[in-house]
Amino acid sequence: MYSIDDYDYHLPEENIAQKPVEQRDRSRLLVLARGNGAIDHARFNALPDLLAPSDVLVVNNTEVIPAKLLGRKETGGRVEVLLLDYTARAARDAGNEFEAQCLVKASKRPRRGSRFIFDAGLQGEVVGEDGMRLRIRFSHEGDFESLLYRVGKVPLPPYIRRQENDAATDDHINYQTVYASEKGAVAAPTAGLHFTENVLARLKKKGVKVVEITLHVGYGTFSPVRVDDIRRHAMHAERFSIPEQTAAAVNRARRSGHRVVAVGTTCVRTLEYACGSQGEVAAGSGSCDLFIYPGYDFRVVDAMVTNFHLPKSTLLMLVAAFAGRQNILAAYGAAIEKGYRFYSYGDAMLII
């Protein structure tokens, strides 16, 4: 169960969702029982009927920023820059210069001193190098965040293909949860994309307590596992924050024998990372680099909502740890057979 090949499966290309469904909560929902691998099929808007009034539902309120900047080198060649460590506070305090770690795509790797020109007067200069990452100092007039939201683009996963000026799908809206409020992610916590205000209202009316954490999904979520033995994989770190009220609600549920239902692998990792030796989740903030794979002993999460993940990915390994590798692969096979849509804009799974 530690070989990378144990987490491979074949997915026909037509099952990769390129656009969201017209109504978020009308996506399909595969319901998987952890205990015996039983499978049922529903629509996402049935979720309130599948949860209990005593459940605590934890969502990730991170907001995807338009972190992709398209421009050109001072010498004329095209360049694509992806901001990796954006924080709203740093942007507000930056004045007319803002520095960030970035990934840069160009015909030739830029070096220190290379200068880039973007739209609306935004410019950048490489001021440092750290492996594949470059540190870029952006110079601009006015507020950096406002400028970023004018000229930046949503950094979609590579398997979602868009023409450069494709306006048929509004990814600025669709690739964002309805409860997103904390800017800083470069990828969406995609299990949350299925929620609507109506579904949330029905959950709360039923008695389900909905609480929030923040984990800013980083570019590392797209990074493949490059080792044969998955135990040797180094997980990327991502910034998180758990409010006092969220920690208190989760801990009360655990003490009362009620379920904690995590929306997405980001919530699972954050809650498990923040769980101390006494079995209680601590409020606070930091960087989470927890890698969950089969053999992990879950201490907080009892059920989860998730999407269908890429072969050989750390996300697939996490759900395999939670539900059992054979159960997950069988569920994925059933989903493919029934034409479920996979990955970020795809359908959902409830593991209970």
C-alpha cells in the first residue's frame, strides 16, 4: 500500500470536467460507506438529508486570488508569473512595492535583475532565487490588491483547458466557494464548490452546525508524487488558521460522540494537524504540512465531503487512508462507469 502504483487508475478524458454544472448543488453525489464499501448515488442538494442534526460541518473559507499574471520580459519574450505567498495584509502595507515568491514560465529561466512588464503599469523585477521559485518585487501605482484583481487571472489546474480569451465560463465566480472570505489561495478547496446558500440554509435549519477554518491552498496541491515509495514524499506546507469558536465546536462534538464532517481534504488535514496529544483541536494559525496516507489513525474527522482526485495524487492517498484503498478504487470505478465528472469542476463524494 506504499507503492505509488497502488494509487493509479485509468480515467477516460471525457470524464474530466472542463466546466461546472449549471447549478452548483445539482452535481452528482456518490455516497460511500467506510465500513463495508456500500455505494449509493444522489445529487449534492440531498446532503442535508444525509447528515444528522448533531453533526458539525467544517468548511474552508479561503478565497482564490487571481494569482496568474501574464506579461512580457523587458527584452520582449512572453512570461507567466504565479504568486505563491500572497497575503492581503502584506499587500495593503506594501506601498508602491510588493514582494512575493513566484513561479515563472518563460522561454528561458529569468535571473536576478530580470524585469517584467504587465498591464495597467504593473512591473516586476527578480530580486532573489530559491530553487524553482523566484522572488519578485512588483512596483505599481495605487493599491496592489486592486491592481491584481484588475489584471490577474484565476490560476486554473492544468487539466482545465481555456482559450486565452475564453469568456464562456466565468472562472472568477465559479472557481470560488460561496463562503470564501479570506484571500490567499491559488487553488480552490473544490469540495466546497458544490455548496449553495440554499444548501447551507437547509443544513443550519436542520441543526447541523457549520463552522469555518482557513487553509490557503498552495500550488503544491498540483505537485505530483515523484517517489516510488509514497512514505518518502515531502508534503508542501500551507498557511492555516482555526478560530476559537471552530475549535470549541469540534471539541464539543468529539466529547459528545457527535460526528465531525470535513468539507474537503484541506479541512481534514488542518483539523488532524491541529489535534494535540489529548485529542483536542487547538485554535491558532501556522503552516500545515501533514501528509495523510493509508495507515494514518484519524483522530478528529468522522465523515468527509470530497471530489474525485487525480491518480497517484496525495489527495487520493488521503481519501484511501480514510475509507480504505480498495473501497476508494471500487467507488472510483463505479463513478467512471456511471459517467461521473472528475476533478475540480467535477462531482462529489460523501464518505460516511
